[in-house]
Amino acid sequence: MRSANLLNDFAFKYVFGEDCKEANDALKSLLTVFLERKVNSVVVKNSEIVKDYSKMKSPRLDLLVEFDDRTMVDLEMQLRQTKDNLPIRFSYYLARLHGSQQLEGKYYKQLKETIVLVFFNVNIIENDKMCNTFTLRNEEGLSFVEESQDRMKIRTVEMAKLDVNKPLEDMNEQEKMIYYFLNCHKGLDDSKIKMMIEKDGVIQMLEKRVETISDDGWKKIIEDFQKLHENEERMELQLELEEAHKQVEEAHKQVEQANKQIDEANKQTELETKRANAAEKQIQGMILRLSSTMDVKAMATLLNMSVDEIKKYL
């Protein structure tokens, strides 16, 4: 059993994103397997998306790469569910990344393909497929643009859906690689890992990269990982506090509005009461004037009131 674990996004970035031929070869193999297309050349780019204005979020991607045809792919290793909405989060990454292309003086048809490839260790999609690709389509599955021109995609890999008990000989390339991700920390102690290392060229390549992570290197990765997630938790807490403050402010506004409505209602009630009292006095004065010349029954008939109602004013 060893310390290094590829589910750690810092280790993931080290194994596939370091500036060396071995890491680049491992990266090309990963992309070939999960994008199901031959990848001949790929370059690791700056993983921070530059903000266009001050109030934009500035996400730092796990691993941003560009193919020789300028296709951009953001690879993300997502271990846990967060308080924020993950599908919305990665949709935002896709939109920001796609919109970051320099297009001044060019036609929109010159936009290059952008893909967000996310490895989840939690279940997000309500189906049995481990890999799903999402594009711009309507509720009936009709693509907004021609399929060959669809330049924005989210590719999800839900590792938790893998049947880890499936015989190795029945696993496809994607399943083998996911099994290795989930269990590489066991090394040769795992019989399937041992067999894959012996017979599978791609897994051998990944194993060599993982073996380069020394105990000291792993301690540094863990320290950086903990710092990052402590920062993320602080940011999430700050967002929660800001949201709570907004809710309190909104509640205060609603209370103030309710109090204003109550004040308005009280004023309206006072006004109606004054009007009612004035009308009562007017009726009473009229009845008193009529009483000098008419009896109660006559007044009741004249004013369309009952005798008892007339008597209340006398």
C-alpha cells in the first residue's frame, strides 16, 4: 500500500500535467480513451481563466489543455459533492472557457471546440452510463447546431458507477483506467492493478508516473491540497454568510414593507371610521329633524329603515 492517490486533484494534475514527455504521453492516452478520439499532440495551458471585469468569478481549472487543432479541454477531478451546484459550476466553466477565445476580426464559425471533461467520484446523472456527453439540444434531443459543428460539450465520467467486481478481461479501456484511478494507491497489493501493470501499456505508463511521487512529494501534494480546500471552504462559508446577510436584509425590507402596509391600513381604517361616524351623525340629525313632524313608522317608511333602527337615533 502506498500513499499516492490519483483521486487527489493535485496528484492528478502532477501525473498528467507536469512538463515532461512521460506526463504528456499519459495525458494523450487519457484524452484518447475518454474523448474516444485519437490525440496526437496536446499542450498544457495556464489553468486560470482571466476575468473580463472585476465582479466575475475567476475559477482555477484542474488541468487546461489545448490540442494541435486548438480544441480546448478542461479536465477536472471532483472527489466530493459541494454546497454549490456542480452541474451549474461546470456549465459556467464551459461557457467562460469557450468565450475566452480571441475572435476579434474573425467569423463565429472560426470558434474552436471546447470540452469540459469531469471525473466525478459522486453520482450526478440519473442513468446507468458511466460516461455521458452533453451538448446544446432541445427537450426532444434536437441539436441546436449541426452535430459536426457542435463546439461546446461537457463530458462526465462518474467513477462511482464502475462495477469494481467486474472481471478484468470484461472491462473496456475506460473501465480499466477508472479502476486504476480508484485503486492505484493499493499498488501491487491489488490483483487487478498488478495484472494491468503487467499487461496493459497505458496503465504501465500511468504507473510509472505515479511511482515518481515520493513520500515527501506526496506530503507536499497533501499540504497544497488541504490549503486549497481550506480556501474553498472559507470561500463557501463567506458566500453562505453573504447569502445569509442578504436574506436578513430582505427579511428586514419585507418587515418594513409590512409595517408600512399596516400603517396604511390603520390610516385607512381611521379614515373609514371617521366617515362612518360622520354618516351616523348625518343620519341622526336628519331623523331628529323629521321627528318633530313625523312619527317613527312614517320616518321608517320614508328612509327605508326599520322602526328599531329609527329608535336607536332618538
